[in-house]
Amino acid sequence: MSRITPAPRRPRHLSEPDTDLPHQVALFRYGLIAELVRLPPGTPGLYRRLEAIAAQDYVIPGSSRTRVAAETLRDWLKRYRDGGFESRRMGKA
């Protein structure tokens, strides 16, 4: 009976999706708007929810800032609805 040996794990590099900064930023941004993505635009109370998310402190990848404005979250939500996850990558506000 032969044994199957798994391939050795290769080390992670900065260019891999879960470790590169733009991907980390995109995941962070999506994490903040994820609960709102399923709601249709103009949902009553949506801006109140954005303000509640904005009122918290965060560890933001690649930044010394700890807060995100409600208007920024609204923009991220709109861009996500228009372009999906890739629209959340750094450099695309």
C-alpha cells in the first residue's frame, strides 16, 4: 500500500492575496460594509447604521488613522454595489 505525501507548504510572500496591503485594505473595507451590502439603496435607517459603524475605532491596514467617516462608508458601499469586491482595493478610494 503506497502512502500519498502532501506537497510541502511553500512560504507565503507579500504578493499573495491575503498578505498584500491592497487586499488587506479591501477586506477591511468590505468588513465594515458587509452587513449593509444586502440592503437596497435608500433603505430607511441606512445612514444611521453608517454613522454607528463610523463612531467606532478600528485598526486600519496601512494607516495610522482609527476612524472612518460615515460619508466614506457610504461611498464604499456605493462602489461595492457598482463594482464588487475588487472596487474596494486601495487606490480606488
